[in-house]
Amino acid sequence: MASGLSAVDMLRFAGSLILVLCLLGGLLWALKRMQTGVRPGGGLKQLQVIEAVSVGPRQKVALVRVGSREVLVGISPAQITALGNWPAAGTEKDSHEA
């Protein structure tokens, strides 16, 4: 009996490896595309976390954009509290214009 892999076995292995790597690359591309803020049906997401800062071992403060508003929220294990809100940057009209 011959020991080792034949040329056909090596080609089958290489083809399978290439197929798996292509599927993995396609999956990673799809996941990255879903995280960019655009829904598959088109349009922007209505809820985006702009920035979050840890202020304790289990507490955070986060700036969240909800539609055309920005909300500063405090997050703890027991609750989420809105600390303030205002129009999102770029949507606020200048009040000094006449």
C-alpha cells in the first residue's frame, strides 16, 4: 500500500481550503457592511451610539443619537437614565439668523 496523500487528495484539500476561506471572507464582509449604520433595506439607522465612556467598574456614560436628537445617558447594571438631550450636530438651526 502507498502511504501519504495522492495528488487528487491534495487538490481536493486545497480546493476545500480555498472554498472555506472565501466563505469566511464573504461572511466578514457582510458583517462589516451591516455595522456601518445602513440598513439592508436602505436608509440610516435611527439609533447610534456615538461614544461611550466607562466611569466606574459597572457604570458608563454614553452619547446616543436618536433620529435627529442626541441624548446623554447614564448606564448602570440596574437602569439607564437620560441625563440630557439636544438636537444632533448639523441639524440645529442657527438661532441668530433673522
